[in-house]
Amino acid sequence: MYAKDGEKYFIVDSHMHYWNAAPDNWVPGAEQYAKGWIECFHAYQGLGPKETHWPIEKFQKYSEDDLMKDVFEDGYVDVAVFQPTYLKEWYKEGFNTTERNAALGDKHPGMFVANTRFDPRDGDLGLEELRRNVERYGSKGVKLYTAEWNNGSRGYKLSDPAAYRYLATAQELGIKNIHVHKGPTIWPLDKDAFDVSDVDHAATDFPELNFIVEHVGLPRIEDFCFMATQEPNVYAGLSVVIGGLMHARPKFFAKVMGELLFWVGEDKMTFGSDYGIWEPRWQVEGFVDWDYPSDEFSDFPRVTTATKKKILGLNAAKLYDIKVPAEFQLPAEAGTPAAKDDAALVSGT
Amino acid sequence: MTLLPTVEGAAWAALETVRDPELDEPITTLGFVGSCTVSAGGQATVRLRLPTYFCAPNFAYLMVADAYDAVIKVDGVRAAQVILADHFASDQINAGVAAQAGFVASFDGEAVAELGDLRAQFLRKAVMAGTDQVCRPLVDAGATPAELSALTLGDVPSSPELGRLRQRRAELGLPARDDAPLLIHPETGERVATESIPLHLRRARVTRAGIEANTSICSGMFTFRYQESS
């Protein structure tokens, strides 16, 4: 919970991690990838305020106590959503697994949502694992990293037949939310790995599922925006947008927020700190204080207290059926729905 | 006066023509050229470095290959080697470019086509972003869609942004001369109809915002990777 100027904000951190990327977890022979991955993440942390930077040793493997303090005690978060990323070709026990997350979550009932993941290239065994994880951890969401390396393959698309089989099974099992994270590789490598058109296809063909595109499709914000305007079940996950731009590049942060509010709308944008990349505290404080910096932005949608309450928690609470106490709720008429006229305009071209 | 610095200077100048295809900026201004030397015998050695170990391999390949093509053409350069450092696919990319093997052969079994389509796809984004750069001041000054629709490239006051837009259009084989319409569809080259102009400009604006945001993040990470640690 965060309170400022008489307003109370219910905070759902819809995209965060509990990883082990220390050398004790590196796969022999793949050390360079394990090291390269975590150093790349560490460089992202460099885009946050200097006083929040960690030394690489802590960044590789932070403790349970660090997480509980940074996210809940200091970070204002009410409920945090674990988003696992396995990367077992590089990390022996996985980078950030459903099991590792759940073991921490079990100690703190009600504070975490334990998402799981799947990889459509894992065949029948992967489907069984998905089934077991949903039963055991009650997962309502999955995190998909399409650039994961798997047995010689550098990635997959959500529109692949195998991915559709997994999405259909996930839906049967009661999964509602598909968090999609694109990365630098895919098959074939000559295509743009960050392309989001496969999400467009899947969102059309699975209208009962919500597709939260993490990092708002970065580095393909424009493609994501066109797609999200046309698909009612596509959401913008703001991890990296707030963490990577709000402090380091405030002018571009304002432009990106303006575009997202215009194309996607404040009802379909969700805050995620991407912890341990960035601590939530400065992100929550900064976002509540944030507004467009100048008149240059006058033709973008306005940002209200209601906008911020939705983005920081209420939208994600709806996606995950998290009970929000009445004191944090908006009055019934607050805010505006995503602009339907704009959607019609785009789909007509 | 010595010959060597001149050839080296010319090699640097050649590298200024090489762009990051995603960010649409020269690799020299982005800081991606770590070093460029030319030996007395005319052997050029260029070291490239990128914001992360996991930058997309297709774009990385294009930059290494383009750097080779630019430097080998310089008078006084007899042979060139371009080395991409600190990248997960350094070995494949460096060997592939050195052998002039092409992308498909360099990534055996992992790629099905060369990178021309990918490059063109990002040039079209650069055209959209450039459209916003050129048109935003006109819109701010009150130009209506009907007025914008009637404008040709020759009608717009000359500026670095206009020059850049023309160059990107020309690279794609799109109309780029004075009599060409200012607003065209980057896929077809056809004039944008007046009623489609508001949406076209919205798309141009978000495309520019996307590229600018990427550039911000990439340059921030590059700085963290190569300057804070050294």
C-alpha cells in the first residue's frame, strides 16, 4: 500500500522474480551464457537511480530477506506475481523456477501469486509438467519466454501449432493470463525475433485468455500498440518501461506513456517492477508523482489519480481475482475505458 | 605528414555510413566502434561492441558485414577484418563475415534467408519515424490533412531531418525527388489519402517514439557496460 496526498494506492507488482544466477548454478560448458545473461540484466539495473544499484554479487543471488524487504517492506507492494524463467540450458536448477518461487511464497500466504510457465517444444512431458504445476501451485498465469534456447532451438512463436496445443491445454486447466516476453532469438534467425504478430494471432484465436505483453513489446512498441488496439484481450505490461525509462530518460518515458495511454488505454496497462532488476520503491513513488513534463504532450490522454491506481494495482488485481479492500477502490465512474473509436480507426486500415 | 592517419581517417569516415538497422543511427555515434586501425601494409582492423551480450544476432551480423563492406572500399585498405567482441554469437558472425559466407551459411540450419527483407522492414520504420520528424513542426504550425496531402518533398523547407527522410526513402526505392508526395505509404510508395493522414501521422509518431525509447535503453546499457566498468 502506498499513500500520498490523501490518496491510497493498492500495489500489485505483476512482474517480478526470485532468481539464482550465481556461479554455483551455472551449467558447465554454458558459463558464458549464464554470465552474459545476468550481466545484461545488471546493465538494465544501471538505468535506475544510482543509489538503488547493487554489486554484481548480490545481483546474481539475492536472499529471501532482501526480496521481502525490498518488495513488501520498503517497496509498498501488496501482492507480487512471480514470473518464472527457466533457462535450464544455462542454469542448473533453472534461473527462476515455479518451485523456487513457490517455496518462498509458501512462507508468506496471501502475498504472492505463483505463476508457472511452459515451453511448447517440450512435447507431452511439458504438458504433464504444466498440469502438475497448475494443480500443485494453483497457477492462474504463465510466463512465456519465446527466445529460450531449448535443445538446439533458439526460440518459438505463439502461433506455432505446438504453442496452440499448450495454450488450449492451459485454458482447460484454468489458466487465464499469458505473460509474453520476447527476446533476441527465434527460429529462423533471419526473422525479427521481437515481432509480436504471433501474439496477435493467438489473442484472436484464444479470446478467453488475456495476453499481457511484458515490456510492452520493447523494442517493438509501435507494433505492439497497433496490435493491442485491435485485440481486446491484449494488455501492456509496464516492466522495463517504468524501470528503464522513467528515471534514465524522462522525456522518452513521457512519450511512451502517452502512446500507450492513447493506443492501449489505462484499463489495460499493468505495473511490474521486474525485481530484482529494479526495486519497486522508487518506481511506485516516481510514478505516483509523475505527469507529462510539458505542453508538448497536450494531445495525449490525461493522467489522473485513477489512471495511476489502475496501473499500479487495480488492473492486475482484476486479472488475478485479487481482493482489493474498499478503501483502495475507485468510485464507480472513474476513468475512461480504452478508446474504442481508435480501435475502429486502426482496424479499418 | 604521414599516409597512415589519412587512411585510418578515411576508414572511420566509411564507418560513419554504417547504421544500426534498428536504431537508424551510425554505429560511430552510438559508440559501437571500439577501435579502427589500418597497418602500414593496408590491413584494417575494426573492433565492434554492442550494448549487451545478447543483442539480436541478425542485426549484429548486418552491422559487422556492413562495416566490412564500408572499410574494404577505402583507398589504401587492402584487407579488412571486423571483430565483434563480447557477444554470444561473436565466433559465428566474425567467421561468417570474414569468409563472406552470408547469414544463412554462417548460422547453418538456423536461418533460411539472407537479411535483405529484415533490413527493408526496419528502413520502412525509419521512414515512418522520419515522417514524424518532418511533419510534426508542420502540424504544430497548423497544417491540415488536406494541406499536408498536397505537399511534395520539394515544398518542405530543407532540414537535416528532411535529408535523412529522402535518403531512407531512396534506399528503399521509394519516390524521393522534389516532386514526390511528402506523405507516402512506406510499403507501396503510394500517396497517403487525405482521410488517412491523421492515423498515418499517429503511426509515424509512435514509430518514432519506439525507436527513440530503444535508442535510450540501448545507449544507457552500453554506457553501463563499457564505461562504468572500466
